[in-house]
Amino acid sequence: MADMGAEKELRQSPSKEGAIVAFDFDGTLTVRDSFTAFLRWHAGKRRWARGLARLTPALATYARDRDRERIKAAAVREFLSGIERSELEREAEAFAAKRWAKLMRPDALEAWARWGAEGAHRVIVTASPETTVAPFARRLGAEALLGTPLVFDGAGRVTGAFAGPNCRGEEKVRRLRAVYGPDVRLVAAYGDTSGDTEMLAIADQPGFRVFREKP
């Protein structure tokens, strides 16, 4: 099992009276996929182009089987394999600071703040790696973050594997139940793809693609 490190501080349980509100991250709180943007930023133009060329077979396979977990793992191996956890965390912090204004949806941030003012327990549930989303979650003041955890080896380096299934679809609900109990019911949930359908189904107020504003 992966050592979650800095993400542990974003794993709090709500009070019994606390309303739980779940937000997808990529495309919901942000205008685009943050992990792809991070990998491109991390790699730089030349390495990004070379990496995409090497990923051509994996991309061709994805076009046939639509296995998001497999293509994501291939991208992690190509661009992040061997990087130390501390370095990855520093880069994720720098990326969040530099790209925040261009990534975050203003209307989504308003809804986030509104729920916070009402005392809700706000959890980000994302298919992106927890390590790269954690700096955004801290800036938001998220009460919890559930994502796809990376595996680090004994030396603290990225292996290119994940510690669990891709956090989308039914896996989002499974992760929520693991943290908040088997009978968890969300007061509200927000998402933008079919990977959020199951999470929206356990919310009293499901919001599908309700955030449209761009920075």
C-alpha cells in the first residue's frame, strides 16, 4: 500500500451533523485535466513531444480498449518514474501556484466557498493522483481528498504503478464509503463526466456540468 505522506492531512471525518459535499476535480473545479497539464509542465516541450512519441503504442491500445487506468499508468511511467516523492511534491506545489488562476473555474470556486460558509465537509474525489491534486486541495481548504494514489518504492521514488484502482465511476463511491461509512449520503455532488455518475447518484443535489465559467 502506498504511503500517502502529505495527503494524510486532507483525510478528516465530518462531525455527525456535518453535511458532506463531494466535488470532482478535473473539468469540474478546473477547466481542463490537471494531471495532463502537470505532466506537460513537468516535462517541458521537447521531453513532452518525445514522451508522446514513445507512448504511441499505449495510445493506440487506449483508442481500442478505453482503459483509462492503463494509459494513465503508462504516462506516469514515461514522465514520472524514478522521481523522488519530495521533488514531486515540490513540483506539484509550484505547478498549483503558477497555474491556479488559469485552471480554476470561478463559478465552481463560488459554490465551494458557499458550501464552506454553510459548514459543509467538502471532499474532492478525483481520478488524478492525490499527490498532484493535494496542493490545490490545501489552497481550497478542502476537508478531505480522495484520489488515485501513486506507489513509491522503498527509496521514496515513483514506481509508475498505482496503489489502487483508478478513482472514477463506482470506485469513487467505494472510496467514499470506505471513509464515511457504507450508508454515506452526500448532500450535494458535482461532476462533469460519466466517471462521476455513480457519485452523483448518492447525492441529494446532483450537479452535472453545472459549472461553466472560465478564468
